Amino acid sequence: MADCCPPGHGCNAPGDGEPCALTLCRAAAEQEDDAALALDRWQALEASSEGDGERRFRRRAFERARNQALIALAMKPGLWLAARRAPLQAAVSSARSRSRPRGRAAHR
């Protein structure tokens, strides 16, 4: 199970139908302090060494911050929709840029 998302949601959702909690937090971090805090706690968790008691502490701190951020996003519908749409828009833009023909030969 991925540590970034709650059980049954995001990366842990059946069928990969939900965006990662980190993706949602990244999209909302400029407007939502809870999302920015969750990202900071994730970075601290990633920096901690495996098998260390500090890692468990940092994982739990991240989980609390992540859950608070997801609640805050859910309570602000405009922000939630923007955060969910951002990863999809980036993926669509990326796919479009890869499928566009390049050079003069493409215009014939």
C-alpha cells in the first residue's frame, strides 16, 4: 500500500480511478496552507531513513497533515475541483504535445 494516499483512495483506490493525494496537494498548495504543510511533511518523511523510529513519527505526522488537507479541499468545492482538474489538464496537454506533428512536412 502506498504511504502517500489513504487506504482505498488515490494510489490505493481500486482501478486507479482517483488522483494521488500528493498531486491534489501540489495543485492546491499555493491557496491552501494545509496542502502545503502536507507536502512539507511528505518531504520530511521521504528524507527520513528506513527502520528509524523517526520514520514512524514522520509518517504519522504526514498522515495527519494529508488527511487535514484532503478535508480542507473537500470543504472548498472550487478548490477541490481545481485541484482534481489540474493533473488531468497537465496529462492532456502532455499527450497533445506528443501527438502533434512537428516540422513543415506535417502541414502538407
